[in-house]
Amino acid sequence: MARLTKKGIWEGIIREFRDFLPEISDDAITTLKEGNTPLIEATNLRDIFGDIRLLLKYEGLNPTGSFKDRGMTMAVSKAREEGAKAVMCASTGNTSAAAAAYAAKAGMKAFVLVPEGQIALGKLSQAIMHGSLVLQIKGNFDEALRIVKEITKDYPVTLVNSINPYRIEGQKTAAFEVCEHLGHAPTYHFLPVGNAGNITAYWKGYKEYEAKGLISNLPKMMGFQAEGAAPIVVGHPIENPQTIATAIKIGNPASWEAAVAAKNESGGVIDAVTDDEIIEAYKLLAAREGVFCEPASAASVAGAIKMKKEGVLADGDTVVCTLTGHGLKDPDRAISSSAKPVKVAADIKKILKVMGF
Ligand code: AN7
């Protein structure tokens, strides 16, 4: 089961899941020991989920605070092996943070193209701190990705968005971890969907584990977009996507077809949740489960709540929701969606009164 080394030290996804990944020469491996994230039982939501077993795959605990690290260790290691000196991505934030960190570790240059004013503060600070060149465009993610594809076609810079197949390879390892933890695949796997790379990756991972006989069931893949940025749900690209979940503010996902295939092959769903439902799930997880994820991540749990209400989920089902990024990524949203701290004089009596004593 657990792929720990003799010393019990986690070596990062490339070394731990070597048998399932494209070969990479040892000296090119660039790792921050990503992966091995906890699968946390949601124990305080019985009033909503009843006898459904709900688990949270907390990908916010990766080195840069999101699931992107799994793909980025692969993409940057491969680029390094091929002799690349620089990588480039378009990003709603988390990809840029991961690209910047792994490029720094590899001694490579990173160029990141982001929509101006649309990147959560934590993510922007990471990209800057890790020394990438941050280029902010007056345009959205989809425009940024189009530009990055053009540039990386003609110049010696490796594209590390999830259209780089090594990204998907790395990200599929999260499905392996879920299977190893549970001893089987869940009944349902819920994910937020933006550029649709991650749902594609998980489905690939589950299928590979089944093909090797390591699991005997496959989950239904349940992808959730934000209502104002739900191109797959409405069936056409969205010119001007809108949602408070900036990570998934994407109108023309690169892995659209693969995501639809994952849904169809697994008998799952790709649906939308409103910003209000996302914020409700975001606050619920933090306040009742002690798990702080970013708004986009909460789309998975918002989706599970919606499916429970619609009678899709049944008692006894095992439901895994991936929480793709850490809540600290977006402190502005956390503060603006919560009660303000109470201002009080530095006086014990006054403090006790506010405390209710
Ligand atoms: C927290 O960083 O696309 O469907 O440029 O940051 O695989 O795109 C981020 C996506 C979900 C959606 N949750 O995953 C980027 C970027 C979080 C994210 C998604 C993203 P995909």
C-alpha cells in the first residue's frame, strides 16, 4: 500500500509513483516533495450528508498550496531533462505559483501571464517571491493562454499549462493516493472544473489503477464549474466568464473534450454551482471541519451538497471531494465573506463582556 521509502520519508510523486509515470532521469527530477496529502473524514456534516461517507482530499497542503505541484514537478523535471532554460504559463494564479517555485528549484526562468487584477493575493505574492517574471495583461485567462501557446510555439520556452501532457501525468497521482488510502475507489469523486485538466488527470489515474488490478471499481466523476463560468455546462465557450472563484474563471477550457469523456465514461456529471453556493460551502468547511480551502476548491463540496439535495447520492456511498487549493491563497475573500473582528479596549472587564461572561 503506502509507497513510503524504507526510512518512511516521502520522496515526492515522481519517485513514489515511478512505475506509473513517464521515465525521468534522476538528476533532472525537480521536487519539493509534493503529494501525500491527507484525505480527511468530514465528521461534522451529518446533518447534510447523513450516512454518506464524505472525505476531503486536501490538496492545499502541497508545497505551494495547491494540486498544481503534482503536475509541475513532472512538467519542470521533463523540461529540465530536455535542456530547457525557461518555462511559461498562463494562469488564474495557482499554476503561476507552482511554475515559479519549481522553476526556481530547477534553476530555470519562469514567465507567467496573468489577468490583471484577477489573481488572489497569495498566489501573486508567490509568483513574485519565487522570482518569476509576472506579466499582467488586460484580458482574461483564455486570452492569456492563447498568447502563451503562440509564444512557446516559436521561442525556446517550455509551456507548462495542462496542455503539456506531463502535467496531467503528475496530477493523476492524487487518484492513486485516494485509492491507497481507501483500499478502493470512491463511489463519487467531486472536483472543481476550470481548465478541466484535473478531472481529466484523476480519471486517467483511476483507470490506470483499475487496469493494473489495484482497484476493482471506478468512481463517477463529478465536475463542478461556477455558474458564471460554466462553458462545459452550457455547451459553448463563455466570452466573459464571471465568478468570485477566480481560480476557475475560465471560459474556454483546454481539456474540454477530455473532461466530457471522463464524465461520460464514468457515468458522472458536469454541472454548475452558484457563487453563493460556493461561498456557503467554503465557510462551512472552515467553520465546521477546520479545513480552510480557497473558494474555487469549495465548488467540489458545493457540488456534493447539490447532488445530495437532488437525491443523487445515497447512504453508504463513499464521496471524495478534492479541495484543490489552500484558503490562505485568497485572504481578501476570506475577510470579505466573514464577520469583522471585534474591536475592544485593552481592558479585562470589557473583553469578558464581549466574550459573554
Ligand atoms: C484552486 O492556476 O487554471 O480544471 O491557471 O487553481 O484543472 O483547471 C487553476 C485552476 C481548481 C481548476 N481549483 O482546475 C491556473 C488554473 C483551483 C485552481 C482549478 C484551479 P483545472
